[in-house]
Amino acid sequence: MDGIPPERAVTDSWPALHGRPVLRRTVAVGLVLCVSVAAALVVRGVNSLTAGRVGRETDRDRAELLAGLHPSQHPGVGRSYVPVGAIYTHTPDGAPIAYLHYRVAGKDVGLGDFLRAYDLPAPGPTASLPADLTAALGGDGPAEAPELPPDPEPTPTPSPTPDATTADPAPPAPAAPPGLQAADPDAEPDPDADPTPDLDDDTPEPTPSVTLPPAPTPTPSLTPTPPPTHPQTTRRIYVATIPGAAPGAADIYIRATG
């Protein structure tokens, strides 16, 4: 039609390809390969730049770390449980505090497997849940539930340190040999005594040999190492079974402070 310019073909902008279909196909394949290789190089560069970078730590990670239930703290287990609720905050005095809520469905992933995965003891007597734990998790927790025994206090490790009070006493000084009289340091000199030695006596006096005793060796004593000054993590764990659910199904509520 008049007024409409004819459609331009690739051969119009590249005259060398006009009437050469094999060359056109070769050029097209080469362009596709170049684009594919360039895209692969870009993807590989992005992966190499981001490889090894640790993702941003979330409040859930901080809460799990404070409670000692983060997957990185139990690498040999091979599995981990994801909390259905996790809150990480601080107390008015600045101490970190975490609230966690786990729910296990029972059977193969029941309460027993949860306790084995995190090396936790069996629940003990029933106790009341802290008010802040129930409020932090939305108020849907029970008023009381069996509580796990508290974590044992760390035992100080004794370290050998020398103590001067336990050193071996020095042995007594050796007695003077027979025939010799020890000089009294407080005695006054005799003015009538002849200071000149007697030269007529040709028999020399034997000179006693005195062997000094060895120096006392301090005996190391075990002095207990003082406990660390930073506060230890306090963790309280409550377990509430789910009525009507599969055996082993339970809700686990955790409050941890550091």
C-alpha cells in the first residue's frame, strides 16, 4: 500500500548475508551462544560474590541461640525444630531475654524426639508459667505445665597454682662436727686472749666440710578458679500435652535470659 514503508529484513542491514542462508544460520547460532555464555558468566559471578556470606541474623535466630536450641549449636543431630513463635527482646536493665514456643505433632516427631534432639531431661513436677512468658506468646499458653529440671550450675575447674604457704619447710642446719664449738655472736671478746695462733702445734686441725641443703621446692596447690563474672543463661522449659492429639504431641514453652 502507498505510504507504508516496506518491512526491512536482516539482510537489508547486513548486505553480506543476502542470498547466503547458511551464513545467516551460522551467525544466528553464534549470537545465541554468545548471549548464553555471557548470561552464565554473570550468574556465576553473582554466585561467587554471594557465596560464603552469612545471612542476616533474625530475632528467631537470636532467641534460639540464647535458649541453646539453634541448629548450629547441635550440628550432630541432623534435624532441628522450627518454633511457631519466637520473641527476642531485652529487660529494662538491658539483659537479653527470649520467649519460644514449639509444637510437636507426635509419633515420630513427638516430645521424646524433641528432648533427645536437644539433649534435654524428662519433664518434672507441674509448675506455673511465668506471666511474661504467657503474655509474650499471645496469652494462649496454659497457666501451669510440667517443667523440665533447671540446668545445672557450672562447676569451677581447679587449676594448679603455686602457694607459698604450702612450700616444704627448710631442713634444720647441720650440727657442728665433734671438737668444734660454735661461736656465740653475742659473746664479748676476751682481752687476755692471745690473738696470735699457736705455731708450735704442727698438727693441722681438720677442716670440716659443710654441705648446704637444697632450696625448698614450692608444692603446687589446687586453687579453685573463680566463676566467670558475666551472667549465665537461665532457661526454663515447660511442656504441655495436647489433649486428643497423637501420642507425644505437645506444646513446649521456653523462657531464656542471659
